[in-house]
Amino acid sequence: MSAIGNFLWFVLGGVFMGLAWWIVGIFAYISIIGIPWGKACFVIGQFAFFPFGKEAVNRKHLTRQDDIGTGALGTLGNVIWFIFAGVWLAIGHVCWAIGCFVTIIGIPFGIQHLKLAGIALAPIGKTIVDKEVAAAARSSNAQATVTHLRR
């Protein structure tokens, strides 16, 4: 089912926002200082091309460890990202979402655009994984939390 959703998504507009992510990534690479953001742009751009069956999750929730993107530097990186590129990509996704919401069949695509708009606002510290991996991480974290609370 996700293959059909991804095909329809790509043909009916996903290609444009995926390319937008990649263009921002190219500009980030050209600036040299933006290489970490550029790498994230290409990963999330691939996700924007084919989002069904995958999910963006916080790396800290996935690995249960802090890294440079999930701490204070990640927050600073997200603020810089928001100012220079995040808000513009989010606006693009919101515009596409509004267009998708006009038709009943486009509602799932509109919802996906809104999810991508949220990612566009603060992508640092997130990674893209299969839905099954995200569900397993949530379940494992929930079990760890319950075990910790029972102590």
C-alpha cells in the first residue's frame, strides 16, 4: 500500500518539495559552513520524495543516547536552520497541504505535507527510519520508562 501512496505522492507534487529540499541542500554545501545542514537536506529530501512507510524520529528516542544534534548544539543548529531555510520549506509544505486538502483523495497527502512542514522547522537531531523501527523504538522506550517508574 505504501508503494502506491509513494507513487501517487511523487507524481502529484512530492517531486517538487523533494527537489526544494535538495536545492536548499546544494546551497548549504556551497556555503561550506552549512554542510551538516546540507546532508540533512538530502536525507529529508529523499524522505520528501517517498514518505509513506517511513517516519522521522528523534535520534535520542531511537538510540537512548545524546549526540551533538540532540543537545544544546542541536537546538542552536535548529534556530539557525529555522531562520535561513526552515520557515521557507515549511511554508512550501503548508501551501502544498492546502492544495491537497481541496480534494478528499488528497487529504492523506495534505497530512503528510503538514508532518514534513513540522520537520522542516527543526530537522536537526532527527533521523528517517521505517515505520516498524519507529514503532519498535517507541515500544522499547515505553517499556524502559515503565521499568524505571516501577523501581
